[in-house]
Amino acid sequence: MMDILTQPDFIPVLVVFMKIICFILGYLTIRLGYKLINSGVKGEFKFTGSYHGIKGGLISSSPGLLFVLLGVLLIAYAIGVNKNFTSSKTYSQSPDTLYIPQPPQKIDSLH
């Protein structure tokens, strides 16, 4: 069973599956944040992060805003992830000749 997961033809399926899961989880997280904002839940928090020298912070009295931000980041990750793969499938039979249709000689020959 685990051998099929390492097959080169199965990798695109796994990437699409991962993107679908990230989109669903991101949507559910954003929806939870929206419901928290609508219901008026209050709470103090401070959220900071840095990535390759870029720093960002979020200070809010609404935890719903944090869930909306995390959902957007999850969906952005799903859109931005690239997985390069190559397929090395070889075919044992190759065609001897390739059929190339010829254009008609006259327009009247189409009737």
C-alpha cells in the first residue's frame, strides 16, 4: 500500500488532495472567525510572526480576526505550494508511421 504513494504518477493526486484539504480547512477557519466576529466575542491577544526578515504583528480585541487571518494564510499556502515532479514512463511500442491528414486539393472536393 505504501509503495503506491511513492509512484511518480501518484504525486499529482496527492498534491491536489492536499490543496483541497487546505482549502476546506481554510474555509472552515474563516467561517469560524466570521461567526466569532458576528457574535461579538471579545478577548485580548497579540500575534506576531517573522519570516525571512519580514516581521508582522496583529493586536486585536477580537479572536475572530485571528481565525480569519489564519484561514487566509492556510488558503494562501494551498495556492502557493508547488510540487515539481517528473514522469519517466516508457512505452514499449512506438508507431511505425504517423498519419498526417492531407489538405483537400480543391474546395469542391469537400462535397
